[in-house]
Amino acid sequence: IQLSAKESENDKLDRQTLQHQLQKVLKELRKARDQITRLESAKQQRDSYNRMDFERLTIQDQTTSPSKVHNILDESILECPNCGASYPTSQHRELLAHLDYCFN
């Protein structure tokens, strides 16, 4: 009877230890889930910001017409170092052809 009572007491202590460990694991699991939720929320927010930045850049790109870009390029002048011939920056290919001719 004493042996049976002792085993019963040991079983009770084992159960309590296991329940305590289970509570610890469940607590850690809740913490991990909360952290995952926070990280996913932060990722969604970051993706939303990136999408807004992309859309803003796309809108800005659409407002810059090709003729405006062409005019900006024409504000700078490139010169042949050999003869001093001047070319607007938008005509850089023509300058390269001129350089081939001028230096040969």
C-alpha cells in the first residue's frame, strides 16, 4: 500500500511538472505568435510604403515629357577636343561620329 501511495504521489508530481512545462511552452508559443503578427504587420506597412513610393515615382515620371528631357539635355554642350566643334548633349552620338572622323 505504501509503495502504491508513493507511486501515486510520484505520478502526481510528474503530472504537475508536465503541466508546468506545458504552460511555459504555451506562453512561449503566444509570444512567438505575437512577434510573427508584429513582423507581418511591419512588412505589410513597409510594402505599402514601397508601393506608394513606386506610384509616386511613376506619376513623376509621367509628368516629365520626352520633350522636357530633350530640352534639358540641350542645355549642356559637348565639344570636340580636337577642333572645338560644339554639339548639344542630346546629339552625343553625332559627336562620337564626328570624333571618329576628326581624329582619323
